[in-house]
Amino acid sequence: MTAPGKSLVGINSNLGDKATITNVSIYNDSSKKIVICEEYKGVTSGEPSKIGSGPSSACGYSTSSITYK
């Protein structure tokens, strides 16, 4: 992924979504503003609301698997 960008992955964890992220390279984001994984409360109508970000049981990754270049 190359900056600018907001997030790499967005999931609706309350609906059972899960992500496994490995061996990712992010370019031109020395300030590390790109969020690797964001969790949302999914809804059947309207926009989902953000409920968290970062490694979790639903957002499966370790910071060591992300390389910034």
C-alpha cells in the first residue's frame, strides 16, 4: 500500500468478519498514519460505526509483520 490512504482493512467484527494480515509493506507513510485494521459495528441499513483498530481477535496481525518503506 502507498500513502495517502486511511486504512488497509476494515471489518464488521460484530457480524463475524475476521482478517488475517501478514507480510505487508507500506510505502511513503513514515509517520505511520495508515491504520492497518479497523473494526466496525456493521448494520443492515446506514453506515457502520467504528469500534476499534489495531491487532485483536478479529484483526489478526502482529506489528512485526508490517514493514514501512
